Amino acid sequence: MPLLVVGISVLILLLLMTRLRLNGFAALLLVAVGVALVQGIPVATIPDVLSEGIGDQIGDTMLTIGLGAMVGRVMGDSGAAQRIAGKLLDAFGPRWVQVAMVVTSMLIGVTMFYEVAFIIIVPIAFTLVRVTGAKLLWVGLPMSIALSTMHSFLPPHPGPTAVAATFHASVGLTLFYGLFVAVPAGVLIALTWPRLPFVARLTPGIPKGLVSEREFTEEEMPGLGWSLFVALFPVVLIVAAAVTDMATSGESPFLHVVAFVGSAPIALLLTLCLAVWAFGPRIGRSLADVAASCTSAAQAMAMILLVIGAGGAFKNVLVEGGISDYIKDATDGWSISPIVLAWLVAVILRIALGSATVAVVTASGVALPLLAGSGAHPEVMVLAVACGSIAFSHVNDPGFWLFKEYFNLSVIEAIKVRTSYTTVLAVLGLGGVLVVEWVLDALGL
């Protein structure tokens, strides 16, 4: 049974990494090869399947994570991150630092991918930890939870947007209805989870090389205006491209330029150039000093990228092994509410495959035939699938490894923290979606 294969492979992976202390990159590849053999993928094609999975994942994340880490390190070494962190503390106070992270993350995360927004905000979170003396998860976890919620629940993120097209739903209405689900659920979990005993007792340190450990004086830091301008520069470019794409149609050179400049890698590359120009003199007297800062950030990211790439290989083996097709066939005959079915299929696929995108696309295909006669609103169906796709993030999800490595957690600790919060978010999301459907029916909309 394919789902049994997934379960056993996860247990073996945990054994390799916890009991045998095997490196995450090697452990993921070993388990991926084992699953490929069991699922009947031809031996001659297994290397290609692994390479394709690594290439797809690294291709999506390497430029974003690498450039984002360099921008973050330049801002940290120049004092710009400390300046922003200090102003957040002044505005919200140390007691409300978590609220500051949630508000910032939700505003930025509405239109930005989880990974991109994470890389942009995490240097500020690290600096807040160092300045306030708070625990890393106390500050960083609300940020991650808020970003996860925005990315998984709402368009214009890729999963919900793809499902909206399948169901012929309005992207604008999906976003509008989704905010009533995402914001309450995200805020509740973001402010609750760091306070839970099994999270509060964890005390990981900031990973080495990702943030400056120097504490700057008032005179050494750049002004708030420049610090915010550089920090928000990629946000403005990416948001502008997303809004332009939603608001316009057709082809023109201008739209192509906007899309190019607003793509995450180009936006971050331009931001890195801007940061070096604006803050470089504060780091050292020559470009070599700035280059050393960027090199340090890149070196710190090397193993993180390898592990994320191996996670992509594991995910691709599960997809190529036919597990998504098996789940789709098994759920075709279920006679339950299309909203609950869409959510449940997305949850099962997410557990089995790790890929939220594959989960939402497949789940929407299963639920689509039921939509016509059900009377359910297509926008609500989109939200149901999107909410299900966030559940049970674990070792076959490359995002799990990004979270684990940046917050310096063991595999078991990351499962306790991330897998639990993503699952509760999915359940709360389903409840919120059912309430939205009830309200729309009651209003006759």
C-alpha cells in the first residue's frame, strides 16, 4: 500500500537522523532511493528522478535564499537590521515583540512567497532576539506561522491561484473571503504556539554566520529611512508585479519588464546591489570587505540548500512513484460534503507527498466534478483546498527543512513545532471556511 510505504520511509528517515546521527542530506537521498525501488521506479531512471527533484527545488529556492541571505548579512553587518529592530521595539515595546512580528509578516506575506518573505524578515527577527535577549522561537515562530498562513491560504500565492483557475473562482473574492479565515487563525496560532510548554522549553541558538553578532551604537547605525527603504525595496517590486499581473491582461513590453523586475531573484539581486551601495562603507573600506560579508552568508547557507534540495528529491520520488494517483483513485467514490472532501484530499496528499502545490492541484481535480451540483461557492472550495494543503508539514516537505535549519532545531523538535502548528492551522482553516460558506448562504450570496 503506497501510504504504508510513505509512513515506513518517514520512520526510517527519523531513525537515520536521530539514532544514527546521519547528515540530513545523505539520509534524505538514501530514503528517496529506497522508496523509488519499492515503488517500482526503474533503476536506470532513479538518478534522473533524484536530479529532477533536486533541480526543481534548488532552482526555485537557491537564488532566493542565497541572495536573501546576502542582503540580510549586509544589513546586519551595517547596523541596518538593528536600526529596524530597535524602531519596532520602540513602537510596540519588548512585551509586544511577537505582535510586531505578526503584523510585519502578515503585511509582507500577503503577496510574497513564504521562502522569500522568510529570508527578508528573519535577519530582523535574529536581531530582535539578540537585542532583547528573548528566545529565538519566541520571536521567530510567530513570524513563520504568520507567513505560512498567508502563503498557504491566500492568492496570489501559486497554490490558491492555481485552484482558483480550476474552479473558475474569482481571485479577488477568494482573497477577500480568505482574509476572514487566514488573519484570525494565523494570529491565534502565532501568539499561542510559542507559549505552549513543549515549545517554550526549546532554546535553540541563532545559526552561525547568518547574522552579525556585533551590537552597534546609535552613531554607527544608518538612518531608519535608508534601512527601511532597502528592507522594503524587494517587497515593493514583488508586490507591484503581483498587483500588475492581477489587474491587467494582454501582452506588452512594459508588463514583461514589470514581471522581470518583480520576480523574486531579480528583486533580491537589485536589493543586494542597493544594499552594498548604501551600506557598504559602513561594513569596510573596500568592496572586498563587503564581499567577505556576502561570502560568509553564502557559506552558512550551503548545507541548508543541500538539505532542501534532498527534500525535493524525496518529494519527487513520491510523486513519480504514483502515490498521488493512488490517493486520487481511492477518494473518487467518497460521499461527503465537497468542501470537506476537497480539504481532506489535500491533507492526505500533503502528508504523503510533502508538496503543497501537488496537493492542491490534485485535490481540486478530485473535487471539481462535485462542485456543479453541490451549490458550494467556488471561492470557498478554493479556500478549503488551500487550507488542507498546509497540514502536517514534515520531513518530505522542503519548507520543513528551511524552518528546521534556520531555527537550529533537531528533526524531532521541528516535527513537534512545525508539524503541529501547520496541522492546527489546517483544522482551524476548515472551520473558518465552513463558517464563511454558512454566512454566504445565509446572506443569499
